[in-house]
Amino acid sequence: MELQTTIYLVVGLSFAIYIGIAIWARAGTTSEFYVAGGGVHPVTNGMATAADWMSAASFISMAGLLSSMGHGGAVFLMGWTGGYVLLAMLLAPYLRKFGKFTVPEFIGDRYYSQTARTVAVVCLLIICVVYIVGQMTGVGVTFARFLNVSADVGIYMGMAIVFAYAVFGGMKGITYTQVAQYIVLIVAYTIPAVFISLSLTGNPLPMLGMGSDLAGTDVALLAKLDQVVTDLGFPQFTTATAGSTLNMVFFTISLMIGTAGLPHVIIRFFTVPKVADARYSAGWTLIFIALLYTVAPAVGSMARLNLMGTFNSNVGITQSAAGALTTNPAVINANADLYAPEASLKYDDRPEWVKRWEKTGLVKFEDKNGDGRIQYYNDKTTNAAAKAKAEAAGWKGNELTVNNDIIVLANPEIAQLPNWVIALVAAGAIAAALSTAAGLLLAISSAISHDLIKRVFKPDMSEKSELLAGKVAMVFAIILAGYLGLNPPGFAAATVALAFGLAASSLFPAIMMGIFSKTITDKGAIAGMIAGMFATCFYVFAHHGIFFIKGTEYVGLIGGPNSFFGLTPAAFGTVGALVNFAVAILVTKLSGGRVPQKVQEMVEAVRIPKGAGDAVAH
């Protein structure tokens, strides 16, 4: 069966499953719409939460980041998984015992203030809207590549699928759809990795294959990769870092507390029957995420070696006559000259997968020295030996640009895997983007309908009217998400970490202080959230010249990029969180206010484990 036909069948079948689940799991009450009735099993919720979390960024971009960054990319693994440890230990059980539907509802009641609730809603909306831009863009790119439609048409299709199971099913429909999406994406991610690990090392477990010797040699895969990338002028794969030590620490912390503060993730822990189940659910989520995250470094390292081998025969990774990925032990053991003229691949002989991805613009070739061959190396290297070899070989600069986001999507094509595997990866990528988009849309919908309309503007609203308002808000949220996907802000790509930074600097401190402090007042919490959000937004936007732009030259208020102790915008969420904590404590002390006794008793009750299993959502 032809590749395109196979893709249509596999992706179409996955869509049919999602829509079928939506019809079966229609929400008839507000409890079902917001928290799936509060009766989701911890294992089921763990799987759904893993799908909710593992967005297009995790499925598509994670391995690409690790492939290009090497060891430095570990900050994403540590930060994102560490965030779930924080959720399991410090937030999820207590929020579940509180028994509300949403994060703004907790903040509004804990800080006994409609203003605090409204500020929390605004923070939630900004976080979710920024986050969803990337998801809808990912949907468009994935549909465009695999379904032969334009990116715009792909976004419209994604909007329609999400509408089918999110508007009618609410959290109930989304939960069981996300279970199906998790199964699709984890199988799609793992199978190509197993094939490639077997081909390169003979070990079927990718995470072990990454540390094994290349097939037929006594050369370790990572050692060979280090030798290849350094010879071609790139940083050593196993020791590369993401900036200074301070930046790495702050970046990791920002990802951790940002993960723990993401509203569409937190809301999932309101869906389980008991408080203890919230902790179990977080544990199962970690297990399900680990199935992908332990494979991602192997995919990244093997894909990097595959790419090098595709364009340079002296790497020793080649395609066999049958098309399968294989190793050439003689070349691998010999450490052949990577700058030898005959080693570079002729452009006319490039593989079919390169031709397909060139059409998307994510793979580009420019013949700078006119020899008709593809020279793939780091032409900005500070490695004097590599630069001298390139110049001696007549190389005039790097001629190949490969977008990091194609690593996972193109991996089965690079390795010449069967068509059904390529189709499965397409379905997995679409499932990853749609699952997170649905969770974000529900968080937006519940914030508007439940926290604003019901709790602030119209407290006497009936359950039927609230359910209708939730569905209408969902429709408008889908339209907004589609619009932003079709017309992404100019700074969206550069500030993708803003969602984590805002969650880290606004909601996470407010939740932590709400649970573990009986003294922080409404004024302190409100001031803290506003200050943390402002500090983070200012640094991120000013860093990218959003405030002051003069042509293409950076002109900002903060003294230039990374001007605050060398911190990148992605790491600044930690600073924003510290600002939030400091301002909240300072304003509480200066205002002289006192938390009402009833609220203090509520905070005390939330932290006491006795009777925790009896807590139910209301």
C-alpha cells in the first residue's frame, strides 16, 4: 500500500476513535464537564494527564532539542519531570482535598477575594493562550506534512476534531480521548526508536542501545557521536551545556515550578475520586511520561548520528541495498576523514525523505562552493582544527539547514522503516498536539464560565445554564486558538517558554502560599501575582526587542539580551516567582491585614490528612 494511502487510513482511524469516544462520553452535568464527574481511576487519569502534558513540544521537539543541544538538553527532562514530583508532593493532594473545580476557584476562596479570583483567571488565560499558539501551529505543520493539505487547512481540521470531542464531552470526553491519544503517541514514538536501536546497536531497548557499542564494532555509540560532531565543528554531544551554570539551574527550576503551576495540568487532579488518588495519579503520570522521556535521549542521539551518516559516508552509518539502516564497522573503526571530498553526499543522490521534507522548507540546501555535494558542518566553530580542515577541503560554509522539529517525524523515513510506521508517527504527532490543545481549551472554558460568569457576575446561574455557558466559552476558545494558529504573534516562536515562566511566576507561588501559609492576605496574593507576571513579561518581551525596535537592531530597556546575570528569558520564570513570593510577603506585612479565622481553619483542614479520602468535589 502506498505511503500516503496508509497515512490517510491510520490517521482517519484515530480520528474515528476520538469522535466515537466523544459520542459515548457526552457530559450531562457541570461536574462531568469540568472534572469528569470526579470519578476517574488514578491509572486512567495518569495516562490522560501524560497525554495532556506531552504536547507537540514533547513529541515533536524534545528529541530535536536533545539532538542539537546534547547534554545541555537534559534541563528539559529534569525540569519537566521534576515538576510532576512537585505536583505529587506539594500541590495535587491538597488541591484535591480542597474539592473545587479550578485553580482560580481555589485562589478566590483561599484569599477570600473576587479580585484575587479575577487576577488568577487573567493569569490562566494568558498562560493558556500563549501555550495554545504552539499547539495549533504544530497541528497545522503536522497536517500539512502528512495529509498533503496547507497548514491553514490543517488548523481548521484540528479545530473541527477538538470541537467534536471537547465541546460535547467536556473533561469527561477529553479524559477518555486523551487515554486513546496517549496509546497512539507512545506506540508511535517507541516503535521507530526500537527499529533504529536494533539497526545501529543490535539492542531493542533504545535507552540501553544509546549506551551500547555500534553493531559489529567495539566503539560506543555516544563515543562515535562525540567524535563525529567535534570533528565537524559542533560542541561535544555528551558535555555540551545550556549556558552558564546559574542559567541552567534557574532554567531547570523555572520549568519545574512552571510545570507544577500549569492550570490545564492541575485541573486533571480534580477528576479523581479521593485525595489519595491524586497522589497515585501523579505517580502514574510520571511512569507514563517516563516511557517517552527515557526514550527521547536515545532518539535524539541516534537521529543525530543518522543525519551525519546520511550526508557523510565516512561517518559509517549508511543505508543498505534494501534500504534499511546499517553500520559499516570498517569505517567506524577507522575514524575516516570526514572532510574527504568523496565523503560528502551528492545533492542529486539525496534520499527521498530529503526531497519530501525540502517541500516543507524544514530542510534546505545551498550549494555555496558549487561542487554539487552537501557539506554539513558547523561553519561558525571555534575549533581551529575543524575550521582548517574545512578550508583545506574547499568548503565555503555549511550548506544544509535541518529544522530540529523534523527529527522525530522524519526518523522512520531516514531509517527506511515500513509505511505503517511512518503513518503511525503522523497519527502520534497529531494526537500529541490535539490532546494538549483540548486540555488548554477546557481550562480556558472553565475559567470563563465557572470562575467569571458563575462566581463573579451571575452567582444564581442554574447548572444547566452554566453547562451551556461552558460549551459556548469552549467554542469561542477554539475559534481564538484557531485564529492565533493561523496568525501567530511575531514573538510567539521566540517566547514559547513564556507559558512556563508565567505559570511559575504567577500561579505557582499563589497556590503554594495558599496551601502552606495561613498569614498571606488577599492584598499580598494579588500584588504578588501581578508583580511576578509583570517582571517575567517585561524581561521576555524586552529581551526580544518588543518594547523598542529600531530596524533589525535590538534597542531595549534592559541593556541587551541576557542582561540580568546572563539569564535567558526561558530561565527568568524563577526570578519572577521569587518576586511574587517577596512582594506577597512584603505587602501582607505592610498592609497590616489579617486572614479571617474561617479561612485559616480551612487552610489547616486542607493540610490535615485525616479524613482526606472522603473529600469530594462540589
